Amino acid sequence: MTDDASTLANELTSARADFLAALETVDPTAPRVVGEWSARELVAHLGYWVGHAVEVIHAVETGRAAEVGVDEPSVDERNETVARVARQTDLVTAQKREAASVQALLDRLAVIDQSLLSQSLPDGATLAQGIREDGSEHYREHTADLRATVENR
């Protein structure tokens, strides 16, 4: 895969479109569409992690790449917090927040110094790999989950 910002942006846009199409095939009011998560929890989850990618970009841009992931709650703890907050809101609000996070990431990718994408993060991934993991790969993962839910009905 090419690790330039426009490729990352295109991958994110495409993966998100596939996710949104898959989301339309499930009952958005069902208490569980993927595992224990409702549609709003799933949308909020993806929005959070796309926002996380924006935070990681900012850390790298400001010379704080070594701090990424250090002294942060575990992935499971963050996911539970996001789900808890999502349960206190409606799907439309979760969708607006997720869309805003995606737009923030696309805006950052439009102006990022391309050389930063190869910078290593503490987990050994490059910034580009981290963006892809929090963005397009994450959307693809949950798109597959939604499709499996529909197939198993």
C-alpha cells in the first residue's frame, strides 16, 4: 500500500462509504447490531478512533510521537467509555460527531507534511499505519461485522 496522505484519505472515504451502506441494512434501533453494541455505539466507536488518529497526527507534528499511547487508558477502557457516552445520546448525534471526526482527519491529511507519515510510533507502526488502523481498516473491520450480522439473521 502507498503511504501518502491522499491514498490514506481515499481509503478512509471508501471504507466509510462501505460502512455507511452496510449500516443501512441493519435496524438502527436494535439494542445489539454488532456484539453488545447498538448502531449508535458502533458509530461513536468509529468516530472516536478516527478522532484518535487526528490526535496522533498532532502529537507527531508537535514532536511528541514518543508519547503516543503512553499513560493512556487501555483500548478496552476507552471503548467502554465511548459506548457508555453513546448510550446517553441518540444515533443522529453520534452520526454527526463521527462525521465531524472524519472531516477533521481528512482536513489534516490534506495539509500534512508527507514526511511525517513514515515516522515511527512507540508501538512500532508508522504514523501512516496508525492512521490506516484507526481509519480505513477499522471501518472495514466493522463493515464486515455488520454484514455478518445481516447474514446470520
